[in-house]
Amino acid sequence: MAVKKADVLVITPHPDDAEFGVAGTVVKWVAEVKEVVYVVCTNGDKGTSDYSVKPEELAKIREREQLCAAEVLGVREVVFLRHEDQSLEDTPEFRKELVRLIRTYRPDIVVSADPYRRYIWHRDHRITGQVVLDAVFPYARDHLAYPDLLEEGLQPHKVKEVWLWTIADNINHRSDITDVFPIKVKALRCHESQVGNDRFSDLEERLRQWARDRAKGTDYELAEAFHREEILW
């Protein structure tokens, strides 16, 4: 398997999650000429209140929406794993999928959902975040983890940083998205099945308020918030 070097690998549970969590920061990375790749773990085939939409139809819609959002943001590539929505488990097979992608793209930064948010939190988010952390360390790093990947030409890789988008009390890094906020909104509007039909008639103002809240304690007007960990070993 050929290595496809990227600077940042964003591993998101569902189509649209990354747009809520990290889209503004992605725009800034792209402006810095960083290569950003998305990995979308599930097909989002249960994310609707419309009884007339079949799961397989919804999955196709949401894939198109994610590609639209990625184009708006300047994301180089989107990898769709197409697991069924609400089905993710912490298994060796899922972990290996992510290890393979980390070794393939060899990113400096991996971004995902915070698995440690308290109380109500989508299970796919918890599972994705935890499996991402395990895939980054130690599995992607150690050559004896999934040794058959070596036969595919995928050498171990040490990720430098993990960023988890979060609203929890463990925020330790904020990204200034004041100037790129309109692009974040435009990308989210691509997800018509999730934010259209007046479900978020006040989408822009809601997002702006969330971003204001995340900017508290900084000189920024609008921000995205993360728990950021440097991996030193």
C-alpha cells in the first residue's frame, strides 16, 4: 500500500461531526498549506427523524453532503469506512482499520472526538475517540502490533499531537476561528439532511454563540476548543 502523506488526519464518527468540532481550524491549516484528510467512520444512516427516508438512501445523501463540506474547507481527501451508524465497537478490527490509515497517511496531528465528555454523549463518539487514542498510541507506533501491516509496506508511525474537540472541563487549547467562521458555517450548511428544513433556522447564531463561549478567557472573538496532547515518546 502506498503511503499518502498528510499533515493532519481528522477521524470523525459521523458525517457532519468534524464540521461542528474542527472545521474552522481545518480552514486555517489548509491556509498554512497543510494537507488535511478526513476519515468518516460511520455512514450516518440513522441520523434522521424522517420516517420516509430509507437508511441506504440516507447514507448516500450524507456521503454527498460530507464531500460538499470537505470541498468548502479544502480537505484533500475523504475516506469513508461506512460502518453502520450506532454500531461502532472497541474491537481489534476497528482499531486495525485506524492504525492502517495512520500508517498510510503518517500525520503529525490526529484529530477526533473527546471520548471523556460526561453524561449524554453519542456512543459512536465515545468509541471513536477511545479507539483513535489507542490506535495512535501504542498500536501505530509499535512494529509488533498488527505485524501483517508491515507486509503491506506500512511501517510504524509516531503521531506528534492528538487534538480532541470538546466542551468538557479539560480544554487546554483554543483555536481562533474569528476570521474563518463564515467558511465553517458554509461547510455545515452542506449537511442539509442534518441542519436544513428549519431544524437549525438560527444555525449561524447558534454556532456563533458556541464559538463565543469557547473563546472565553482569550483575546479571540470566536474559537474552537480542544484537549490537545503532545506525544513525547
